[in-house]
Amino acid sequence: MKYWLIKSEPGAWSWDDHVKKGIEHWDGVRSHQANNNMKAMALGDKAFFYHSVNEKQIVGIVEVVSGHYPDHTDAKERFGMVDFKALETVPKPVTLAEIKANARLADMVLVNNSRLSVQPVTAKEWKIVCAMVGVDP
């Protein structure tokens, strides 16, 4: 199993929106690196759901429930999407500042490339962040 972090502006698509929907596609990605990360996802992989912009915090956990397929919002047909199932709201949202303050997370992509909308998380980072947000890894 691999681990990921997906980012969304809460005003455009929030954790609450995703929970209400249950399972939803992750469309609108226009970064080749983020798209390649979605191509590398497999069924059952898990991801942190991160609210960007003003909140800058991890608020939930999702599971990959589809393979990569064409993004219906991309007229040029260069990018794709995957479907995510909402699994759980984290008991204690963890901010970017808290993640940056944890020396054990100094190499995390979120710390070093916070603009990337879909990014990998190592198994070690996953366990550390899960402890921070109050969930079992």
C-alpha cells in the first residue's frame, strides 16, 4: 500500500463536501507531476485530505477506489483523475505549521513542495502524521 496527500481549496471542494458525497472523482488536476502521482495510485491506497489556502491543515482520510482514467474537465485530454472514498474525519486537524515544526517530517513533500496538489507520503511519515491527527495508521 502507498500513501498520499491530496489538497483542495475548501471553498471549491471541502472535506464536508466529500463526506456528503462519499465517493467522488478528483478532477481538475493540471500539474503533470500531480497527475503522474495519481497514475501511480492503486486501489486501497490511502491519502490525507488537506485543506489548502487559509486553513492549511489535514482534515480527513480517503481511500483510492478507482484506477486513473480521463478527466472529463480536460478538453485537451492530457490529464486524468481517480476516485476517492471518504474514510474518516481526523479527531485533531494538523496544520502545515505543526508538520513543519516536527523535525521527523523535514523531508516530507508537503514541507518542501507545499504547492503540489497530489503528493506521495512515505510509510514512516504516514505513521507520524496519523499519531498527530489521532488516528491508527
